Amino acid sequence: MSENFVVDNSVVMAWCFFDETEIYPDRILDKLVSGSAFVPSIWPLEVGNVLCVAERRKRLSYADSIRFLELLHELPIIVEQESPERMLKEVFWLAREYNLSTYDASYLDIAMRKGLPIATLDRALQEAAGRCDVPILKA
């Protein structure tokens, strides 16, 4: 049985860094064998930014970044496109209402609209999801 879910960048980027020893991200990655993950349209820029910063700090090489991007390309991750109007209304409202960044609110918005659980390591996003009755995906 496939299980679809929303995955935020805190989980995705944990797949990239071997020195991050949390079990939760690995178990979420395993779930992509039988399901798909949804992310907001801002997600590719978030991934790229984390990789650029990691390269600047010598935590990753350019080759490491390219290998990771190739891995991501192979995964069933679906980027949800949103209109700027929706981003500046509904997502902005969620961010204000639940004290989130607009980036984090965009993940919550997808989970709410699609009725999907969310996979996240972000405590503020976990708290907001709980307040909105969005389940946190269990590992």
C-alpha cells in the first residue's frame, strides 16, 4: 500500500549529511519505496541554498552536491506549483496565524489541502501541524 505524505526540507537535507545521525529521516526515505512525497514550489531553492552554504563551509564538495541532486531526482518527490496570489494570501495567513516562516507554512498548506501527514524535524512546524490537526508522519 502506498503512503503519500508531505516532506519538509529539514528531513530531506538530513539525507545529505552523514554526520546527522537521526533515525527518523532514514525511515522517511524508506517510505518513498511505496509512496510519494509532496513539496512546495520553493523546495528546489531551499535544497540549492543548503547545498551552496554547505559547500562554502567545506561541509560538502561540488561533486557531493551533484550526487545528492541526482539522488533527489530519482526519488518520487512531487513539486506542487502554487500561484503567487495563493502564496501571498493563504500561505501568508498560515505563517502569521501559526508563527511560522512562509517557507514552513507552504509545507503545512500542502498537507492541509491534500489531507496528508507531514514529515518534519522542525519543532515549530510540528507544533503548528498539531494545532491544525495535520498528523506528523511516524517513522
